[in-house]
Amino acid sequence: MKKNALIIGANSEIAFELSKFLAQDKYNLFLLSKNYSKLKKKTKELKQTSKLKVEFDKFDILNSALFNKIIKRFSQIELLIIATGFLDIKNKKNVKINKINYLGPKHFLQKILTTNNHFKEIICFTSVAGDRIDADHNEYSSAKKKLSKFIIQNKIKFRKKKIYLKDLKLGYVKTKMTNHILFQNFICSPPQKVAKFIFKNIGVKNDDVIYYPKIWLIILKIFNMFKKIHLSLKKI
């Protein structure tokens, strides 16, 4: 049976590793990213390992005018991966962070609800950073928090369209965006490992929030508890 997957933000390390697993599982791949030249090189590599269709195109998730074109072109897609993300550790591009990590994916998902499409499963990458008690004090964390909230609020609407909408909350992943983290090799998961986990969750009929790795649930509880204590002491 022919399977089709559309990945938005296909240039990210996790998305590219995931596309390899999908290719091995006989998915036709349709890859979209803002950086066309970089995506072209990665697509060439995928075509060498997959006998199925691998197509790519330039797409900016902030350009809502392109949505209808994308939906029409890829009307037979069952699996959608939204892997767009941007982090500026110096926080010099706050508006861009909010748009790429929240507004872009949100508007795309909203339009899916108003169109006829064949999506059966949508996996949207967010972050454990959105669960921090102080998430609103950081543009990246705040954007991921708002996207997770939007997903939770609209799951029932997607289920009515027979679409499983999944919120994948990732912990630290070893990418260019996390090069600034101390002990990166120790606390950050390799993209290949994360991609394998995501692949294993594809087709599972639930729309729960998925954490990877699960230990972040404990880490966040401890962090938020100490943060509350710290804030309480400051008020004394």
C-alpha cells in the first residue's frame, strides 16, 4: 500500500533523520523548507537510498498565501510532520522566534481545519521548554507553550475530521541550536535517536502529548518546584 508523508521544516536534523526512516518504510516523501539549496542536497542523498518518490520544494510557513498551493499539490498526504523551529540564544530576533515557532504552525493547522484533505496524522514538534514555570519570560519557551496550548484546545476538532494531532515535546536535542549548552554530548539526545522514537510512534492511534525522553517529565517537575520555592523566598 502506497504511503505518503509531507515534512515541513525538512532541513532540520531531526526531520532529515526521520525522513530516512520513512523512506526505508516505503513512504513517498514530500519535503518542504525555506532553505531550497540545502534541501536540494539532502533530497539528493535520500533519492540514493530510496526507490520511491522523493520530491522537494521551497516553502516558508510564514507565507500563508502559499497554503492553498501546497494543499492542492499534496492532496493525497496521510502523514504531516511540522518540524519548523528557530532559536536565537541572544534573543535578538524575538519576533522571528514567535512567528516560526508559534504563529506559522498555528495558522497552518487552522487552515487544515477549513479545507478538505487526506491527513490522518499530524505530528507537531514543540518543546519541553514550554512546560517551564517561567516559560513566558523567554520568547522561545513562550512560543512553544502557546503552540502546545493551541494543539490541546483543538484536538477534538481534528478528531472530528478523523485526524490524530500529536504534540511531540522534545527535550534537548544535539543540533546547531543547542551548541551553547554545557555538556551537550551528555544531556542532548542525538537526532537519529529522536527520529527513531518519532518513527515508532507513527500510526499509533492517540493524540496524547508525547515527551521524549520521558525523564523530562521528572526534570520539569523538580525544576518548577525549586523555581516556586525560589520565587516564594524572594517575596519574603
